[in-house]
Amino acid sequence: MSYATLIQVHEELNLSTSVTTNDTELTDLLIIIDNQINTKLQKYSSLPLQQEMQTYLADVEARWVVTRFRLRRATPQEQQQYQALLANIDKEWQDYLASNFQTSFFGQGSQSDNDSLKLDLGQWNESDRGSW
């Protein structure tokens, strides 16, 4: 099961769903991108994801598939443009992972060194000085 549907990919391509000439290739790309997304997500979360995340990923996946599809057909002059689009989608994906998953695991742990947390670790402080 992919996050994006073939219909979403057709919409992203501005292509009628009745035009099925490239559906096999588009479906193959959906599977490839879906596997890449799931492989990365499995490091941070159990699958399936919440509906809200699935909706976001469907949009990203549709754009990723369409851009890879167009890159395959790009002229040498267009290839750089599609490579840049792929890089932007990948950056958006990495940012999404960082803000939704990595921060919750790594960002919180690093706060333990922050003096403003005032954690009681069972150690003495200035008010205990007189009781020794």
C-alpha cells in the first residue's frame, strides 16, 4: 500500500485518469518511493502512521513520483531542474523527519544538561550545607 494513490499521481501530472499509458511505470515508482519512505520511518515509528501523517506523506510521495517520472523523460537541459526539485523534496522529507521524529528522541535528551531544568538528582545543594 502506497501513501499516494495512482489517482493523486495523475492529478499531480495534470493527466486524466483515463490515460493509462504510463500507469505501470507510475505504480512501480510509487512502490519504490513507498519502500524508501517506510524504510526511513521504521527507524522512528511503528507503521501504520496516524492519518494526519499519511495525508502529508501522500502529498510528498505523489510529488516525488512525478518528479522522478519527469526526470526520466527530461532533456539534458531539463535534468538539472528536476534534480533540484528532487533535492528540494528530499530536504522537505528530511526536515519533516527531523521535526516529527528525531527531535522527540534526540532533542529532549540533550536538555538534561540544561541548568534551568532544576532536576533533583539526590545531590546536596547550598541549603543542605548546614545539615552536614
